[in-house]
Amino acid sequence: MQPKIATGEDENKVKSELEELVSSGWQLDKNEVQVAKTYHLASYRNVKFLSLEIMSRSQLKNHHPVLTTTVSSVTVHWTTHNPPGLTEKDTLMAKYCDNVAEIIGTVDPEESKKCGSAQSQI
Ligand SMILES: C[C@H](O)[C@H](O)[C@H]1CNC2=NC(N)=NC(=O)C2=N1
């Protein structure tokens, strides 16, 4: 694991937080300059709840994710643009996402509804 930590950060702190995140299902991607995770949810209603909580928090903190939603999943990417790299803002927001997802409750990918399936109702 060779994450790109932004200049000016406490490198050891951010790295150890990233290790914790990776052990709880986050992945480093885009040349290890981003962390990403997909949450699978039981309903579109829960997709909406989780997205809205993440968006509200990111508005408050002025730190915004790339958020991709499907009928049954939310994928979140965090990085910092200036200075470029991973920062404590990213790790804090990632942990926030995990906390909210735990409260809402996630499901295994196989249990989540697929778009177009007979069960796929909001
Ligand atoms: C000017 C403003 O503070 C910046 O553009 C903020 C906004 N939101 C941001 N969000 C994220 N994820 N990374 C950033 O570097 C960032 N920068």
C-alpha cells in the first residue's frame, strides 16, 4: 500500500487511518490517490437516506465526494484536490460514511435489489 498523502499532512497519521479504512472495506484507487467504497442497501429509500446524509455532511465540511448511486447501492470516492493527495479530511469523511451506513444498515450484494427485477420497488 503506497497511498499518496497530500503535502502538509501528518503522513503517519493519515497512513494509519487509511490502513484502518482498508481493513473495513475501503479501496485505494486511481494510483492510490483516492479511497472508495460501495455500500449495498436493502431499498432505494435507504440509498436516498445514505446519499443525503453524506451530501449534508460534505456541505457542512466543504469537502465533497464523488457519489454514484444505483437502485440499491451507493459508491463513494474521497480525495483532496489542493494540495493533491489523501488528507485527514478524506479519512474523517470516509469514517463518517461508515458510521451512517452502519446506522442505516447495509446488506450483502446478493441481497440487494437489482434494477429491473420483480422485487425492485421503491
Ligand atoms: C474551494 C473549495 O474549498 C475546494 O474546492 C474544496 C471543495 N470540496 C472539496 N472536496 C473534496 N473532496 N476535495 C477537495 O479538495 C475539495 N475542495
